[in-house]
Amino acid sequence: MTEINKDMTIGDILDAERDTAPFFLEMGMHCLGCPASRGETVEQACMVHGVDPDILVENINEFLKGKNN
């Protein structure tokens, strides 16, 4: 996975890049294995947890860029 966006589901992101889990855990999303949370988009999860989805996506994409270098 080279880049994520806020319309992607949490499950798809975790399946492709398990190392992204801490970003979701830090925002308070502690039930990453639960079917409901895996089906949420990044934007939906951020709305529930009071996090700016654009900032989260930017942070994860920066992490992924560093990982791929």
C-alpha cells in the first residue's frame, strides 16, 4: 500500500499495513478486531473519536513513505 485516504476502511488498511495499528489505537480506537470497526472508513472512525481525518491520513501516509524508503 503506497497511500491511504479517508474513504478507505480501517480493515483494508490494517490488512495491508499492520504497522498502522498504533495510529488508530492512539486516537482511542481500541477494538480494531471488531467487525464493526474494521468496516468503518477512516473518516467515520475519526468522526466518532473526535479526530481530524485529514491529519490522521497525512500522519499515516508520512509513516508509510518512511517505511517504503
